[in-house]
Amino acid sequence: MYKLMVVDDEYNIRSGICTAIPWEQYGIEVVGEAIDGIDALEKFDKLQPDIVITDIYMDNMDGLKLAEALTRKNPDVKIIILSGYDEFEYAKKSIDLKVFSYILKPVLPNELISIVKKLTSEMDQEKEIRLRMDYLEKELEENKRYLKEKLLIDLLEGRIASSEEFKKRAEFLGLDLSYKSYVCLIFNIDGLYNSEGDYDPKEVYKLALGVKDVVGKFLYKRGNAIIFLDDPGHIVVLLGDNLAQNKNRRSVLMECIEEIRENIRKELGITVTVGVGGAYDSIFNARKSYEEAGRALDHKVTMGKDCVIHIDDVTSISGSRYIYPVDRELQVLKSIAKENKEKIRESMNRFFREMEEQNYPKNRVKLAVTQLFSVVARKLMDMGTDIYNIYSKELVDPYKAVDRFDTAEEINNWMYNLVTGALDELQSNRKNNVRNVIRKIQEYILQNYSDPDLSLGTVAEHAYLNPSYLSKLYKTETGESFVEYLTRVRIEAAKRLLKESNEKVSDIGARVGYLNAQYFCTIFKKNTGLSPVEYREQK
């Protein structure tokens, strides 16, 4: 409900306006009356009316001067002027003072009601706009921290067109640009991926927010840090300070980082690796520090996780030329050819150790691992197994493997497991193939044992194998020789015939592949302990 004050030096007019109209029906409450401008000004602060209806001509202070004084006190107050003078100068002055309406006396109730209804409608709209703007102002204040992060992301990633643009946005957001130096840190969460190369985005973002919170506890209180999330598992910190550029400054920074890492372990149960860029004397050079922190973090793959890697340390131990370990690659291929898992492990360890000794950065590791994986996959294919048919496409992508694993040791284990798994598959396929060969040979013998000319040579010819190789293969796989199996099949067939028929012994011998009856009797007794006749008489 809006509040109304009526100002007029004539009692009847004041009273008529206050009582003749049912103001409450129109959302208005009459909160007071005044006999002139002076009286109105004295009551205004206490009554705080939204609408003032005033006569234009009064003693002490007229309506126009009152309107001018009231709008100085409250620019939002709405004023309606009543006048018995139809003069242009009065009307013009009213317009200049942004008076809502200028009404000539005598005023009819319906006319005043119509004007007030229009006024309250406009006031309702203004109120809605004001509430909306207040809400937006509050939202803006609440989001300033995130807008600061967005501004710095734009700066670090080179999306700021000019320093002037940055300064304007920074000033609006209250970003302090007065520090003597700026340095960028990147906290990388260790062990994001599981053994299948996947990660839970929800869990990663929870951990990232947890790390951000722990970092903030240490750095926000210093009032010189902006912390934001970058890629999953990456928390970027832009740190400003006023310490002198000396070794002590770096020592203080590293001690602070170690304290943060220790608290991350305690509060979240995880470890982080931190890349640290160089310090620069202007925030506009912070992008260089950001890029350096990223390059330092790239050495995590060979330097190991759960540590702090400063760009100066990386620069001092890494050269501009990296040598691919060709000899180690050949050792890996030789060990695979021998199908010796222990040798494969040793040769792969040597290969990856050489990368670590040269302190390969991440991009170099990707190239080296991709090259090694390519020749290894080709070697396995030559041996009879296709690694790309055994595993999913995602699992055998070396570029993605380097991204999802933290260290060279983990990449080494990934490749070792793929290779030995492929060899297991190869050996399993070979065994299955051998079993199929043995099964087919045994089926052929069962179908042809009655042939007196059946021999190792004829069976080997049927199986397209060398007789000596077949003899050795059969013995290895079954535990008995080819001849022992053939003899066992023939004797078992003869035993059935002796039990089930009255044929002559010599005829039965011929039916199972022994044309010489005496030789048949000798072989039969040797395998059963009885002569054919004695065996038959047992039934």
C-alpha cells in the first residue's frame, strides 16, 4: 500500500481530498496532512509518503518550491499539483520538476481517482523494475568471485584483447593489481582414472572442489589469490605477493605449497602434484607463468606424482634434444618374440627408465609410447594375434593412455599388461589349434584303424604335417605316442568283437588291421595279459 500526504492551506479542500475518496480501495493510505510547504517538509521525513498532493499557491512556501525541496529529499516521491491558475509558466515549471500531474481546480473526485490510479500503476511497474534491479545487483555481488575467475581465465588463456579492457573489468570486480609479482600454480589430482581408463565426473568435481576449498583456506586469508577449476582434476591458482624477488621468496612459496598438500592428504585422503610457473612483475605476464606451470606439470609423467615441480627445476635438467631409445625398443621386440614375460618386463623397464632419465615431458612421452606401441602391435600381428581385435579401441590408444595415467611407470604397466595379455591369447589360440589337430587325427584313426597300411606317415600326410613333428606333438599333448594310441584303438575294437561275435581270431585280427594272426595274438596278449582265446572264454 502506498502512503499519501495532502498539502493545502484550505481546510475544506484538504479534508475533502482525504475523506471524499475511498483511498484504501486503490491501495493508498492517507498518512498525514500539512497546511503549507514548511509544515509539509517538517512532516515528510517522519511520514515518508510515496505520493504528495499539494496546492500550488500557499503562504510561506508554494507548491512548486515544495516539490523542488521534496524531490531533493527523495527523488522517487510522486507529486500532483493542484492549481487555480491556468498559467503556462506554472505548468512548464511543474514539468521541469518532473511533477506527475498538474490539475486545475476545482478537482472532481473521478478525475483525481483516474490520475491516482494511473500513478499507482506506474509506481507498481517502477517497483517491479526496482526489485528486479535490486535482485540483479545482489546476484552481481554474489557472482563477482566467479566473474573474477572468468576474467583471469580469459587473461591466462589469451582471450583479453587489451590491457585497458582488462583494467576496466578488473577495477569493476575489485581485483587488486598492485602486487609486485604474480605466479601461477596448477594443482593436479593424482590417480583420477581407474584400471579401465574411466573416471567418475561427479567424484572428480567433488574432489576438485575439496582441493579448491583446502587451498583457499591457506591463500584467501592472505587476500592475494584467485583460485578456480580448469580441466577436470586441475585447480589453477594465480598468486600475487609483495615479497622481494630472491631465493627466500621461492622458499616461502614452496613451504606454503607443501603445507597445503599435507592438508589435502589429511582432509581428502588424496595426493596432488603441483606445477609452479615463474614469478612475473605484472599481472599481464601471468599467462607466461600459467603456461610454465602447465609445462612443469607435463613432467609429472617421468618425475612422478605426489610432488611439486617448479619450472626452474625442469628447465635445468631437461635439454632441448630428446633421444628415442631405439636399442631398448629392439630388446622389447626380441623378448616378445621369445614370449618370455620376465624378459618383456625387464626390457620395457629399461625403455621407460631411459625416458625418465632424459626427463621426457608429456608430449615427448606420447610420441615415444605411440612409436613403441606401433612396432609392438605389428610384431604381435606377425606372430599371429591382433592386439586391436583383443581390446577395445579406447584401451589401446597410446595417446589417451598417456593422458589418463599419472606416471611413466603406470603407462609401462598398461603396455606390459596389454602385451602379455595378447601373448596369453596367442598361446591359448595355439593350444586350441593343436587340440583341434589332435582331435582330427584321433577321429581319422577311429575311422581307419582297420586299414593295415595305416601308419604315422599316412596320418601325417592327411594332416599336412611332418611325421616327426606329428609324433612329437602328439606325445606332448596326449602323453602317449601315436603307435600306442593306434594299438589301443585296435585292441579295444578286437575286445568288442571277441565278446560279441564267434568269428575266428584270425578274422578278427584282420578286421582291426592285423593281417598276421600270430602278430595279432602277440600284441593282444601284451596289452591285455591274455590271449584272444583266453579273453573270449572269460565271457
